[in-house]
Amino acid sequence: MADGTDSRRPAPSAPPPDGAPAPSPDGDAYLERRALNRGSAGWLLLTGLGVAYVVSGDYAGWNFGLAQAGFGGLAVAAVLMGLMYTCLVFSQAEMAAVVPTAGGGYGFARRALGTWGGFLTGTAILIEYILAPAAIAIFIGDYVESLHLFGLTSGWPVYLACFVLFIGIHLWGVGEALRFSFVVTGVAVTALLVFAVGALGDFDAGRLDDIPVDHTAFGASSWLPFGLLGIWSAFPFGMWFFLGVEGVPLAAEETRDPARSLPKAMALSIGILLVLALLTFLAATGAHGSNAVRDAGNPLVAALEGGGGPTPLSRFVNYAGLAGLVASFFSLIYAGSRQLFALSRAGYLPRFLSLTSRRKAPYLGLLVPGALGFALAAATGDGARMLNVAVFGATISYALMALSHIALRRREPDLPRPYRTPGGVVTSSVALVLACAALVATFLVDKAAALIALGVYAVALAYFACYSRHRLVASAPEEEFAALAAAEAELERD
């Protein structure tokens, strides 16, 4: 079953009812032209992938939460978001072992919540993974300009170079792509550890709460200078320490022994990210104060320099920040291509987008989102706004994935589960509640970004309701898993 085929699947003898999946348009050849390179990654490369998705968030972005909530408020927000991601990752690990397909969260929701649930989840994930690389391309441009590399300035030539170069590596092959990502991520993580050691040498706990207090805010204090509501407003920024780690299951069809490798890699990834978040947050705010880094585009460098000139360590961290951005950009392109591949292979999106090359790379799944991401980056230059749109899509998908775990536990309690989530539905329920809270918080931070994401969502849902839901492909792995579950449930009732 893990390879998307099953001898028990009967060929339909009559046309399927309206809205039900149809057989493959051209039989077995349909899936042959949409095959990924199986067995390319083990648990170590997958762990690197999980960290790569996120590592750029340690270098910048999280610190803007200090301007919303101060040190105490952002600390509480980061702890709650860390709890949300930990619960979500362990819930996903169980479902990834049961439904090891390239659809990731969409495949889980398709099995547990039906076609509408699958499409809602997959679309939300796609919003996240198309918008985030576009935003990071802009941040890479800003870094290149600030470092005076080759005399370049932040603009469309740099964005284009990013997309062309790194999509090219992905087209070369998934094994090469994941190894490249692993090396760059290793550089970025090493630099974070070096930064923490250097910055903690200047640590002073008295500097943590140095942001001026807004005494008009309810519950304001030196630790919560913007009051209790600031904690909620800081949720999206607390997410930056972990945003993207949920994408590891998208590599399921290219993984050796996914039932064992995926849960192990996901647990290791979130463990590493929790440690990095703690070290980065404390070291950056304690070195020269929360007020010094709250509005900095490069908070780690600001923490090291403290208003003075560059130092050898700050220069090193500055260059390593570029490596962190490259790692996240590169891995998010991978995630977006696999989500688009899975949705189009099953007919939720135009089927031609799932075609793969001789090297088993979904070339249109890479090129089409890449072209769209470049166009958005070049046209707007607003990386912060695009990241906020991506966060909105992410929070919707988190809520639906947590709900999928709960529904699958309730509806199929006897389903063989190679890995079981510690805490069961209690764990996924915590993730669900916190994801809903984070979704509402996006409106507190950037209402325009939330409305843009809702508009894109509405267009996608109209397309599904009016067109693609009548043209789903029954032999796609995610559809087969759901069909087999329905058939087995029917047999049990009989």
C-alpha cells in the first residue's frame, strides 16, 4: 500500500457518481509519468530538511514580536507556539506512518475529513509554501545588499538568480537537493551555536525587560510592557522559531522506510528547533537588551554589536544568516513542489502540473510556483506582508491537520499504527486549540495579509467546487488510501 498500489483495489465497472474520484485517464501510464525517486532519503537527511525549513526564522523575524509584547509576552507566546508545534509534529508523525504519501497534511485530511477537508488543508499548505519562498528571496536580496556582495543591490536580478539556481538543483535530483540543503543547514546551525556562546558572554538579565511600559495597556508591567493582549499579538512571531517543520511528511514517497524514518526525523527536528529557539531568544535579548533588537532587520548582529561597530563575530554571524536564508528558501521550494505535485496528481489541481522528469523531479511543480514566487517578489518587494499571508495559510492547515488526527482516532480506532502519538487525541486537541488562537492572532498583526489569504482561499475553493472535485483521480495514492478505508468500513458493516 505504501507505494500507492494495492491488489485489492477493484477496477470500476461503471462511471463513478458525480464528485467521486474517476479512474486514471490513461491507466497505469498515468502514475508512471508521475513517479518520484523512492528511497532517496533516510532519517538524517529528513531531520536536516525539518531544521532547514525553519532555521532562517532564528536569524530574523521573531524579534518583531518584542515590539508587540516585550520580552515576557514574546517568551510566553514562543512557549505556547513551541507547544503547538510539538503537539502537531507528534500528531503528524502518527498519520505519516499510516498514510506515507507526498501529500503530507493534505493526505491526512483527505483520509480523515474527505475530499473537501483534503482540499482545504492542501490549499492552505500551498499558500504557505508558495508565499514563504517569495518573501525569503527578498530577505536574501536585503542580506546581499547589506553585505556588499559583488556590488549587488536588493532587486529582481537577485531574486531571479535565487529561483533559477536553487530550482535548478532541485531539477537535478532529490538526493542532490537534500544533501545540499543538509550542508547549508549545518553551516547555519553551527553559526547559531557560535552566536549563542558569544552573546551569552555579555548576558545581563536586567536588560531583558528594558522596553518602555505602555501604562494604558491592560496588565502592563516591565515584563509585559504592552499588556496581556500583547501575548496574543506575538503568537505569529513566536511561530517563526518553528514555521515549516510540519513539512517533513511531504518527503514520504522519497523516503526509505517512511513508517520508521518519518517519526524519528520529525521528533529530532522539533527537538533541535526548541533548543535553538531557547538559545537564540535568550542570547539575543540578554546581550544588549530587548529594546536594542526589537526593530532590527538583523537582530543577532544588533545583539552582538550593541550600537557599536562590526566585530569579527558579528561579521561571521551576518554571513551565516545568509546561509540560513538559503537553507529555508531551498527547502520551502521543495515542500511547495511536493504539495502541488500531490494535489495535481489526484486531480484537485490541473493534472499536468504533476508530471515528472527522467530524474523523477516534478519539474512543473517546481517551475510554476517558482515563476509565481519570483513575480510576487519582484512586483511587491514586501517580504513581511507575504510572510504574514503564509502564516495565515499555515495556521488554517495546522487546525485541520490536528482535527484530522482526532477524527482518524475516533473513526478508525483499530487502524494499524506503526507509530502512536504520545497522549493521543489530548495532544492533537492542544494543537487544535492553539492553532485556532494563532489564526485569530494573525488579524491582530496584519489584517490586510489575512484578508489577502482569505481572498486566495475563496478563489481556490470556487475552482474546486465548480470544476476539479468532479475530476479527481481514484488511483492517486491519497485517493486509494481513502477508498480502501471506505471499502473496509463497508465490509465491517456487512
